[in-house]
Amino acid sequence: MKFAISYSTPHYGTDPDRIIAFAQHAEACGFEGLYLPDHIALYPGAKVGDFEMPTTLPYPDPLDCLSFVAAATERILLGTGVLLLPYRHPVILAKRLATIDVLSRGRMRLLTVGLGTMPGEAAATGVDFATRGRRADEAIDVLRLLWSGGADGISFDGEFFAFDSLVSFPKPLGVPHLPIHIGGSSRAAARRAGRRGNGYFPGGMLSPNERASQLDLAKSEAVAAGRDPEALQYTRWGSIDMPSERVEGLAAEGVTRIVIGSTDPDTQLDEMSRFAERFDLGR
């Protein structure tokens, strides 16, 4: 089992010293990766599920924050949980992600993408909310083509994106393309993970039966797409106080990575240290 941790900017704030202290301590404790959340814009009445989002919550750009973190760390992997893929142009995104990967010496390896659930956020970026699933699928294909394409360039003619003989450098460090994990809490997300993802990171308040069904669906879609279902990584949320029995239960469900969610800002570093000691992360 691998353990990563999320830095919730709305919960912890955007003080640069706090962000760096958190990241460096997570690295010293032995956490595999650091995740950042994403929202491009909020508005009055915006909701995630039943929770109405306060409009003043600070959501800095997660990729800019990860670049900042990369410069102050050496080993910890960089992740998003989740990057709202339909609202970003994949040609620009391919360049940004590859640049972070190269400058961090190959650490932009926990990219998790999702669709977003707020129609106003889609409208603000000029995206038809109803098309965001198809747009995300196409964007994933474009990212991988650009990362793996050579000096002669690649061409693409899709519903949302089109270009001829396009060349994009730098490339991800030492790999044909960066891993792309799929986040979400729906069967559509599970299908996307099986067809196109390197991993599945479900969220939300799902029943155990629904979680199991979604994982089975992701694997069956992988088989149908001619992909290896056992290569699909399975990431789940956890808590800083989770007992070893809970970790063992998640492992039995096929979970390969646990991402620890928000902790108390006043005690977070000590809590991270105690968690690392309990699960021997530094071994």
C-alpha cells in the first residue's frame, strides 16, 4: 500500500511558507505524493453535492502550486485531486505538465483528472456542460499523442480539438506519457478509467456495493478496450486517524494507494508524523 496526502488550500490557506513546510514535512515522513485540489472559479450558489461553496474559498492553480512545491522538495510525487480537465485546452496542458515533470526530475506522476460538477464553472470557461465528458475523453487522447509524438508532429481531427503536424516539447522525463488517473464518483468515471486511465480515484459517499461495482466496471471496460485490468491503479481517500484494520480492509478491496484528507491546521505536522510512525512510511 502507498500513502499520499492532500494539501487542501481552502482548508489550510495559501501562505507560501505553510505550503512548503507541509510539503517538506510530508516528504520527510515518507508520504509518496502530495495532492492539490482544483476549482477555476466560484460563484454565488455554486454547490458540490449538497454543500454550497463559499465564494471566497482560495483555490490557487494546482499546477502552479505543484511547481512551487517541486522547487522546494526532492522526492515527493506531485498530484492533482482532481484537475478539471474539460476546462483546460489539452495542447497548453500537455506543455505545462511535461514542463513540471522535467523540472521536477520526473515527479508529475499522480495527475488525476475529473469533469467538474458546477455548470457555472463550465459556462465561465466557454464549455458546454453537457459535453464535458466527451471533451475530457478527447483531451486525454490529445495529451498522450502530443507527449509521444516526434519531430514530424502529430495531427488530430476531433469533435473539440483539431490540428495538423503539431510538435510539443519538452517530453515527460523518461516515459512516453504521464500517467493519467480518473477521478469521479459515477459509473461513467469508472468506464473512463477502464478505457483510458492508468488508475481510478473515486470519491463521494458511495455504498460499498456501488464502489465494488464501479471497480468491476472499470476492469471490465479495460478488458474490452484491450488493456490490462490489473495494471489499473486504485486510489481511495483516507483519514489521518484511520486504524490499521481500515487500511487492511481497503487493501482487500484492491486499493493500491490511500490519500489522506484534510487534518487540523494547528496540529497537522504532528499528526502526519504520528501517521508515518504507525505505518512505518520511512522504511
